[in-house]
Amino acid sequence: MATNSAIASRPSGAEVASIVLEGRISAYTAGPVWRAAVDLLEKNPNRPTVVEASRLEHIDDVGIALLFDLVRRQRPRAAEVQLRNLEPRFAALVAAYDPKEFAQSPKARRRIGMFQHMGRAAAEQVAYAQEMLGFLRACAAAAWGALRTPGTVRWSEVLDVATEAGVNAVPIVQLIGFLMGVIIAFEIGLVAQQFGAVLFVVNGVGVAMLPELGPLMTAIVFAGRTGSHPEACSIRGTPRQEGQTA
């Protein structure tokens, strides 16, 4: 079985340059053939070129891409590339694409003005507010339903979730608070020592931690631990049957 492909060109004095393809052109053999064909076209920019494909036995998708690339290249009208004697099964694949469709330049993107940016930002904020209102409405409806019919709420599982998410988070929250207090005390102590006010380091830690950093760090650690802990976000127990109450 022939596996090689050949490129041949007529002498420089000829009026028409010729590219002869033969054998099998595949992804493994198309590279040298492609380079030789492109070099021939570049050396003869104003000369018509004929691609003779009567000896072509087989081409894959890379070979189709090669033929399509040769045909669609932008050249003067008198120096166009023509395919000859290509089998109908291969010619149908090449002719299925119009080279002019690929020659169109992409459309320029329309710039968005300042007012359009403002309108989009306002629309996003309105959509977010509507989503939050819907969430609060759903929470209020659920709370009202729980108050009207307490039997529909599985209070034991609510306590389990509260214990896992809240009580079990106390040690890590205390540890983070202690470490933050040590760091703040160390930083304040370095400055207070210069003024002989080391006695007030305790007051500075109390003022910094209790009203400000304490609640903030507790909220951050609590949210991070609860969101990353699978048991804190799930309800234990077997799923409720149809029509079964807690």
C-alpha cells in the first residue's frame, strides 16, 4: 500500500505551476506536503497553480484541511489555485465550504456607554434585592408555619444541628480569640513600652477585642466552620414518610 505523498512543480519558465498529490495524505504525512505546497505558492505569487489529485488514494480530515487551505488562500484572480481530477467523495467535502465565509473580518464590538453600565448595575442590584426579599419571605412563611403547627418541626433534629453548629464551635472560637488577644497585646505592648504605659495594655486589648474584633472573628470562624462541616449543614435521622409528622 502506498503511503507516501509527492509535491512536484513545473520548471520556472512554465506559465502554470503544478502541485501533484499522490498516495495517502494523513495526519502523519501531511506536514512535509503542506510545507512544500505553501513554499511553492509563496515562490509563485502571480502564477496560476494547479493541484493535480488524480493519483490521490486516501485523505483524512487533515488532508481535507490541506486542500481547503490551498484553495482558500487569497491570491490575485489570475493566480488562483485550482483542484483537478479529485475524486467526487473528496471533492464533496472540499466544496461544502465556501472560502468567502472565512474571509470576513470579525465585527467590531460595540462599546458600552456609561449610562448602560449604570443601568446594568442598577438592574443587577434590583434583581439581588428581589432575591433577598424572596428569601426573607420564604423564611417568614416557614417560621409562621412552624408557630401555627409546631408538630411539623422536628425539634430534636433542630437541637442537634444547633449543637453541632454552635456549641461544638466554642473551642475553636475561643482559641482564635485567645490568639488574636495575644497578638494585639504584643503589638500594643511594644508601643506602650516606649511611653511607660505598659499598665494600659490590658485595657487596650479589652477595648479592641470585646466590642470590635471579638464579634467579627467569632462570626468569621463560625461561618467558615459551619459552612465547611458536613454534619453541621445536614439534618440527621431518617427521611420523613409521606403524611408523617415529627
